[in-house]
Amino acid sequence: MAQIKQYISKGQIACIFTLARQLSMDNDDVHALIEGTTGRSSVKQLTMRQAIEVINRLKEMAGEPSDPNDRFRPTDGEIYLMRQLAAELGWTDDRLASFCKARFGVDVMSWMSRQTIRKVIEALKAMKRGGRGERKEVPM
């Protein structure tokens, strides 16, 4: 059974030219980018998949995340802060990983969502302040 090719949509064409305009690209620049990315010489010759490749390339050039899921992933700054707080508590990477698995159900720290890492950071800050039971000093 032959696979049916879906060609570029009007919305994708508009997106390509809007991003190109934001980057101050003229038509020749856009066509050169398309040819360099896909091997096609015209926007209307692109398939949907090729249009996505061109749009992602333009987004990268504009400094935007090309993957829409990037907004759900932790930033480098959040990862750094989490590791810094853990180090201030005297934790190793193994201890931090064990904490994340036990408390938040995350087996691999790189799989963590932005929402989860924020919770981890807040928990580490609370422990550092001594507001958590495991960090309170016991009076003698």
C-alpha cells in the first residue's frame, strides 16, 4: 500500500514567512534555507514533515525552542539550583536521585518535568531552612 504524502498547509506557509519576517529574511534567503534544509526549491513543494523541519530551523535561528515540549522540561538554571541545594545539604548525586525517586516517583532525574523540579527545589529549600522534621535539631 502506497503512503499518501500530505503537502504543506496554508498555516505552515504563513508560519514560515512570519518567522522569516521576524528574522529580517527576504524571499531569496527563505528559499535558500528551504533548499538547504529539504532539497526542495519552493515552499509549495514541501510535505508537512519537511515544513515542520523548516519551521523548527527558523525557530532555532530566532532563539525559540523548536520542540514544543521544551517548555515542560527543566531549564539549566533549575537543574543547577537543585544540585547546588543538594550539595549545600551535603548530599551526593545518588542521595538526590534516591530522594527524587522516593518522594516524586522519578527514576531518572533527566526525565523530570519543570513542575516536578520546582517541587524538588522547594523541598530542598525547606530542608535547608530546617523547617522539615528530618533537619530539625533535637534538644538534649
